Amino acid sequence: MKYHFKEIIQTILSFNGLNIGKATNKEFVESLIQKLHPFLTDKELIRFGAKGDGGYLIPNDLEGIKTCFSPGVGEFSSFEEDCVKHGMEVFLADKSVEAPAIKNEHFHFIKKFIGSITNDDFITMSDWIHSSIEDNDSDLLLQMDIEGHEYLSIINTPDSILKRFRILVIEFHYLEKLWNKEFFNLASDSFNKILLNHTCIHIHPNNLCGISKIRGVEIPKAAEFTFIRNDRFKNMGTQNDFPNPLDYDNISTNASILPKNWYND
């Protein structure tokens, strides 16, 4: 039995939990990916954290950063430990755990999720920062892994707060759902808000989640993005070194490499 093209697309999208009537235009998805192509800069990339899950690549531009905010507390705190080694106080938040995996006098933990409201269970980025530090001017570092809450949290964070982060390291989840119009609008608003003042300089797929391929477009289901504020670098062209020699898989099986459509023009 022959399927019409539309029926084939419907089958693929339905398998991924999407409805063809609410599917995102392919050009919109490809345009967003194009905006996120990483740039090569004059800042060397270094690795903070373990050689595996919990480690991330960041630009070697840390002088003057005294504070790291790290929402989402996992089994390891190697990234946060490296921040402390570089003279930072580290603020952590997660409702799902009682405390970070390790004790450190420079760790400051609150038992709340980061989200778009402040209540008994959640706190906004803005409220968290204002309640944690007194100064309103210093540059900050953000490392965020909050299992899908990142989108609304970023959208809800004032530009004045986001601009304080010289470096942003954020794991974005459910990226395969960019084919859903509602999710695409949420995700694109979040990414576009970051891109007002920051530029993507590295992407590392989380190989635990794998790669989705729909309508010829490959999308990591979850990926770690590194951004640097626009006033902190010189543009040296596009970044084509993937995987970076300092990249390590999150788990030892099912290796995932960043698809070429995420960095090749």
C-alpha cells in the first residue's frame, strides 16, 4: 500500500508524540539551529568538571568572576568544585535532593527548584540571585541543568540579570520536540532571549539521550550549550572542531557526535 508523503510525515511525527496539524515549519527549525551555530573566538575552551557527566567546556575568561549559580544538583559536583578552586562561591538549588553530593564550605544550597515563579517549591532566577548576593554589578557564571524547566526560567529572567552572566552553560532538554509548534515557540523564545546578549561557542550532545532525525534534520534530544557574553570576545569565525578534544561522553556507551547541521553552514 502506497503512503502519500503527508501520511509518511504524520507517521514519523506521531511516533515522536507530535501532530502534523501542529508541526513546526521545517524552515523555522533549521533557522533556529542556524542561529545557534557555535562561533570560534579568541577565548580558549577549557574543561571544568569530570571527564564525563557533570563536566562542561567553558571559555577561559574567568578573571573577576567570584560567583557561580548552579541550579540542578546531580550525583557529582565536580564542576562546582573547580569553580571553588578558581575562587568562586557556588550557589546551588534543587528541591529533589537534601543537599549536594559533597560538602564544601563554599557551597550554598537551597532546597528549591528554579522556575518561573517563587513559592514553597520554586524560586525564580532573579529572586534567587537577589537573595543570595548583595552586589548588583559583578559578573556571574551560570551552570544550569534543570530537566526542562530551563525554558520558562530563562524567559522569566529579566535581561538585566541574564546580562550579568559572563558565561552561561545550560543543558537544554527535549530538543526533538522542536517539531511541535507550541514547544518550538517556547524554546525559540528562550534561545532568542539568550542570543540578545550572548553567543553560542560550544555544543555537546548528551549521548544518554541520543539523536532524533525527522524530515532529514538531525537534532540532539538533549545538549549542553556554552554561551559567552558578546562584549567578552573577538569573533574568529565559525567553530568546526566537533567533538572538541576536551569533550567526553556523558556515558560510556551510545556515543553521540554533534550533527553537522548544527555547525556547518
